[in-house]
Amino acid sequence: MNESEGGRDDDLNTRLHAMETKLSRMRDQRNQHNEQAKRAAEQRNSLQNQRKEMQKSIDKRMAAQKELRETARGKKAVRDAIQEQLKSLFDRQNSSRGNHGKAKSIVVQLSETVGEMDRLEERYETSGSMTLEAEKGIMKRLRELANIRDELAPMVQEEIKITIDLDDIDGSIQRLKSEADEAHQAMVALHEEADAIWEDLKSSLEDRDNLTAEADRMHETFVSSRESADAVHASIVELIEEVNGIRDQLNQSRLDSKKLIDDHNEAVRSMLSTPDEDEGLVASLSEQLLNEGDIMLGGGVSQKEQRGGGAHRKRGSSGRKSRVIRGGPRRSA
């Protein structure tokens, strides 16, 4: 490895260390955002559950208040109808016959019709000296009144149908005044009870609105924290890709350095090895020995040369003795 490659690896290692430190810091930031989002979600859910329970109580009391208001409106309708009937009776008492033909309200018409029917029915049932013609007249009038009643009844609510006794106007006036007063007092009492419920509801509604606002704030915090965590996570993914790229470069550099060292060591071992350490040479000589039966090493002579050229050598020579390595099977003559 040359100096430039070593310097490049040092730069990569420095960058890698800085990136890994940054990754650790970013992971801590992401975890903090996620933890904050988790806490905000838990608080939001708790507030929403409290609001839900409070809303159930509010709805129950609102329904009770609405029912009281509806009942009060019914009492008011009865009172108004009675007052209208009273006005009609006063007009009947104080006005001349020419004013009897004035238009009457549907409530008054229905009340007078029903009252007349009741009187005719009572007369028909109790009179024992009624002639046949009189009975026929009563039945005919009852049928006419029944038709009028059937036409007017759908236009008038059941609770404001009040019978007027036209034969006792003064008594009817007193009775209607009493009924009107009772209806008015009942209406006032119902409204007061409904008002008390409303006053109690005001504080509950305010508490509910505060819970709603706080739950909304916690939800916004949850969303903001999650978005921050997602943004940090996206940056982490990008940085991890860069870190992996640097690690791949460093790994490749290590592999290249290792290969270079291994090649160098192998070359040195080849240069420093002796013939007996050369496995290739040993294998070649072994094969030759097996094929030819003898081999010469170190400048010596083979057995064949010793047998064939011995006559040319001086006996008892003091020169260097040759070394012969014998081996393998001897050939037959």
C-alpha cells in the first residue's frame, strides 16, 4: 500500500467515524421525537375519554332540559287557547247579536262544537218526554256537529281541546280563568327548572370546551413530533447509505492490501526457498527417479557413467571424490 492509498483510507476512516457519531446523535433525536409523540398521544386520548364521559352527562341533562321546554310549550299553548276562549266568551257577553257572526278561531269553534254535542247527547239520554220529531232533530244536529268536529279536530292539538258550556258563560269564564292560571304557573315552573339545568350546564359546557381545546393541542403536538421524527429518520436513511458506501470502500481497500501483502510474501518465499524446499522440484525429481531408476545431484556422476567410464579414471587418485545418490530398483543385466 502506497502513501496516497494510506492517506485516502485515513480520510475515509475519519469521515466514517464522524458519520457514525452523527448517526448516533440523529437516532437519539428521532427517539426523543417519537417519545414526545407517544406522550402527546397518551394525553390526547386521556383528554378525549374525559370529554366523551362529560359529553354523555351533558347530553343527558340537555335531553331533560329539552323535555321540560317542550312540556312548558304545551302548557303555554293550553294557556293561550284558554285565553283566546275567554276573550271569545267576553265578546259573546258584551257584544250584540250582530257581532256573533264574527269569525272565530278554530280552537273556539271546536270547543263550542264539542260542548254543544255533549249537551245534546245528555238531553237525548235523560229526557223521557221527547217526541219522535225532537229525537230526529237532535240526531240530525249531532251528525252535523260530528262532521264539523271531524273537520276541525285535526287542526287543533289534543292538549288544548277545552269544552265551553254556552249555557253557563259566567261559570265557563271562571273555570277557564282557573285553568289558564294553572297552565301558566305550570309553564313558569317548567321553565325555571329548565333554566336551573341550563345554569348547571354552562360550567360543564365550558369544561368540555377546555378539554376539547387541550386534546386538540395535544394532537397537534403529536402530529408535529411524528413529522419531526419522520424527517430525522429520512436523514438517517440517507446517511446510512453514505456510511455503507464508505465501509465498502474501506473493505475493498483492506482486501487489496491483503492481496498485495500475500503476493509479496509469496514472491519472497519463492526467492528464499532451497531446492529441497521447492515442492515442484521435489515432485519432478521423484517422477524422474521412478522413470529412470537413478538421478544425479550436485555435479556427481550417475551409476551408468561410473560403470562405463571407470577405465579412463586413475585408480587411487587423490582428487575430489564424487558423490553418487543411489536409489530405485537396480536394472538386470
